[in-house]
Amino acid sequence: MSVKIAQMTYKAGGGTAIKKSGAASPRLGSPGDRSVARLSHDIRTQLYIIIGFAELMLEEIPGKINQEQRRNLSDVLNSGRRLQELLRDIVAGLKTSETVVNDKENTGRR
């Protein structure tokens, strides 16, 4: 039996396989841009783990949970997903800002 959770697959009997994200990584050229991409990747990786374990627990794979635990895990899951959206928006905004700056530099406008 396998259970797909976020970007990870947990297999019965142990073992974990990590799938590469289907989301496109930002194509960034300068050292600062690469630092942003690396930071974004590191944050996303941790969010996938948090979301994955919350989903695993909510599906009661390891065992039964009570209503208070279910509410708390739902809060963790919703917060993790919201942080994913915010991170996606931030990276998209940075990419858009970079494009506008590059376009102005290429056309000689300020």
C-alpha cells in the first residue's frame, strides 16, 4: 500500500520516495536570484513535510485521532497550504519585478 502525501510517497513497511515538484522553478541568473531560488526551495521542502505529515495523521494511517487532534491537524494543514500560496506569490512577484527591471534596462528607460 502507498499513500501519496504532498510531494512524498510513504510505503507500507518503511521507505520514502520523494517526487520532484511539478511546479516550475524560477529561472534566475544572478547570485542574489539563485539565493532566492535556493531559499524558496528550502522553505517549500519543509512545507511539503509539514503538509504531508498533517495529511497522513488526518487520514489516520498511523492510528485513530480524536476530534481535538483533528481540529489541530486541520489548522496545521490549512496554515501550511496558505504558506505555500504566499511563497508562490512572493517568488512570482520577484520574477515579475526582475522582468520589469530587465525590460527597462534593455530599452534604456528609467
